[in-house]
Amino acid sequence: MPELPNPVRGAGGRLADDRGPRRSRILSVLLFGVVTASLLALGTVVVLTDSGTQPGALAIASNFAFAQSNGSVCPAGSTFSIEGCAATHYRYLITIARASVEFGDVAFGITTSSGSIYTASEALGFTIVNATGALLVQAAITDGMMSMSSTGWSWSYAASTSVSSPVLTSYILIVDLGTTDPSGLGLSIVALGMGTESGSTAPIPLP
């Protein structure tokens, strides 16, 4: 995958911060999703519910799916607030195969081969950019836990984006994993349903 152009900031170079009710119970959804994927692989049918979503919420796995992922080192001079990763940090660029959700309805987490949340020293978090590399939303991780539930998640929005903006398949998810090379660690990424979505996608292995 070619390197992305440098994203641009929103008006004034600042991102608006949204902290809605969708913060709650993402950690439990992530862990339940990992268990569900394992049980489904064994032929066991499990029904998940999440009190952090709205009544009648749709299954996120039906409305969102990842496509391809590509690991690399963030180029020199990059910053998390502009490029979505810091210089010399390891990152994943992940494309989207299917998306019928809004930004406020989806969150993300990185899991280990054992199903626990991956902890990465100096990891910075998750960013979504459009096809030209312009930054749309960002979720900063402050404690090294690679889940948008680690400190009570929220997206920060560029001026052109809001909680109700649709996620498009032309967008790219950038994950800054810090200074430790994640290749060969057996990591996976999971999408978590929030708001009008529920449950989680099956873990998708990362290279």
C-alpha cells in the first residue's frame, strides 16, 4: 500500500471533542466479542447483548467489515495529531470493505492471540483519514491499552466531521502501536458496535 499523503487539520488546526453516552461498556463488548468468535469457530451459537447500545440495535458485524491491513514504520517528521502516527512508531493502515454506520456507532480495539487487550508502551491510538489523507476523527490512547475503552473512549472530530457523519469504504484506519514492533505477535483488530450498533466483529489478524 502506498504511503498516505499528510492529513490536514480541521478549521484552526483543532479537532472538536465528542464525549457522548457511547463510552460505556466497550471493554465488555470487546471481550465478549473475542469469546463469541472462539465459540462460533467451535460451532456454538451465542447471542450477545450490550446495555451500552440503543434498544433494537443492529449487529455491527452485518454493517461493518475490514478489508486489508499493512504494517509499517511511521515516516520521519510525522505526528499523531496530523499524520495519525508519530515518527519511528509502528503503525497499521487498515482499509474498510463494508460500512453502513456512522462514526458514533463504531469503535475499535486491538487484541492478543489469547483474546486480551493489547498493551503497547507509547502507543497513541486510532485515526481515520479520507482517501486524500485528510484527518477525520481520532481517538487518543493515554495508558497504552489498545482499546477505545481504556480511559472512556471518545472520537475527536475534524471541523468537517461529526458523530452522525457516515463511515465510507474509501476511508483508512491508522493505528499507532508505539515503539514496539508488533509483527509476529498474533495481534488482531476488532470493530465494536455502539449507539445504533451492537456486539463486535470477529477478530481480524494483523500481519
